[in-house]
Amino acid sequence: MLIGLNCWNSIAVAQKKANKEISTEVDPEFIYDYEQTKYVPSTDKTLLFVGQNQSNINEYRAFTNFSNYPAGWSAYWAVTEFSGFEGPWTTSSGDTQDHHFLAKDFDNMVLHSAMWMVGKWGVARSTLNGTYDEVIVQYAQWAKTVDRPIYLRLGYEFDGPHNAFEPEEYVEAYRYIVDIMRAEGVTNVAYVWHSYAAPTYKGYPVTDWYPGDEYVDWVGISVFFQPYEDIFNHKETNTVLDFAKEKKKPVMIAESNPVKGISTKRSGAKVWDDWFVDFFSFCYQKNIKAIAFINENWPRLRIDGIEEWKDARLYNNDKVAEAWLEETNKERYLKQSPELYELLGYVKNRED
């Protein structure tokens, strides 16, 4: 069922009673000049992405009555195969990816693209051995045809124990891929170094995985459980953000979702308070420049390690849906628009 905006008053009342409101105060320490980056919104703006697969995107489009789209859609691919660029690709987890559809059918939007690569199963080592060079070159050639900004997350959540990356191997593989992309003449890609923002693989310092300033345009983090656990004082999250500040890089929340679920019951105000209020307050406080929300029913995916994650789609609950639209419809959030590329400093290469 499509939702209007006329129920916001009930949300505001519920939030007031719970004494939970979004704080829009920005910590001045996180307003700094960026270096060696690209496609960054102005100080008072934040990009909005939504994903993470074809079903989620189509459901979100219906939820917004096929209008008022975000600045970009999120999509995934794998360094091991060039799939999901010439038509739909169903992954081993059961979701469907289609970069071609997102690039072809949506004008005045950017693309939030994530490349799966892990340390286990010899994937990173095979990347360095040249096994997947053809895939990387194919992606590079495809990216040049898109004529829009692409935010590419290479080996996303590199420091997560589930990916088993040795830092040195990750750094070498990351640089190897970027070097190929550059050699192929790709200029419309911003490279995102995306941390899991949680206890790291083997306890390595997150900085051990850093490929270098000249290889990183943006720093990304995942936000799943942190808002339930006081995100403002979350050690690993703040470590990454402090490092981004030191390196003068913009920060995006590259993946986010309230994985304990969004209930269909009429307790939407509590759901909003328990996760979303602190999530958005944190984004304001830390001057987050892009937010990617995963609008997912997790149990329908076959992914190891998320067996306890629940259905957390926005439109499960009218109150959460209304509150989400009220917040993201603010002028702060960049959406699909004819002015979007200009606002990001991107110049189109050809006439439509």
C-alpha cells in the first residue's frame, strides 16, 4: 500500500512522548576540506542511495509511487565474473542484480556499485595473479559508457571477519584493480574504501588495510547494529571516521539497515526511536556525505551469518514509512534531478 505524508503528526507526537527526536546539530570537527576525492556534495547536502537488489529497488519505487527517486540505486557484482551488466544476474544468495537496467532506465541518477572480492577461497590471490583481468577490463569499458558518476566499493567490508582478508593482500588487490581501471581510461568512478566498522579480522588495526590517499576517494562504513548499541560511542565506527578526517576524505554510510526488523504491528514509533533517530542524528553529527539504505527482507536471502536478521523494509509499518519520507524529503538529501551531476561536479560527456 502506498503511503502519503499526512500521518507525520502522529509520529511527531510519539517521538515527543518518547523524548527521541532527530538532532540536526553538526560537529564542527567533521566539517573539513576534502583532498583527492570526487563527486562530493556541498557542506549542507547528503546523497541518498537505496538498494540492494532488483526486488528491493522495484518495491521501493512502488512505495514512492514511481517518483521522488533517490540520487542513486545500489547494485552488486563480483570480480570473478562479468554478470549483471547485459541483463539480470541472480546471485548465489538468491537476489537479482542488473547494472544495465539501472544505468539505462534512470536518467539524472548516479550509480552505487559494489564489487564482491574476499580474501578466502583464494579470490584476492587469484585477482593479483591476473585470473580476473578480463572481468575488470570489461567493467572498466562498461563504466565508461555509463556517463554518470559511479561510486565503486572495492572488496566491501574488507576488515570483516566474514571476508578473511589479510591486510597486505587486500591493499595489493585494491591497487591492482584501480590501476587497471585507470589504464583503461576510466574517469567517472569514485573509489570507496568500505570498512565493516566492527571488530576486525584477527584484530588488525583498520588502518592496515588502507591502500593510500591516491587510491581512495571516499571512506565508507556499514551501519547495522550500532544504533541499537549507542552509535555515538561505538569504538570501531568512530575509529574509521576519525581516520577519514585525518585523511581528509568524505564519509558515506555504504550499507545500513535496522536488522532487528521493522514490525508490521502498530509499534512504529518505538521502531523509529530504537534505530532511525540515532542513525539520522549520527549522520548529521558526523557530516555524513552519502547514505545507502538497504530496504531488505533478510530472511528471503541465502546468506550465511545473518540467520537472525529480520524483515526490515520501510513500508512494513506506516509510521516508519511516514517518518522516513518526512526526513529524506528534506532539502538536505540529494535525489534524482537534472541538477544532480552539476551539484556533484560531474560534466556529461555526450548529449542525450
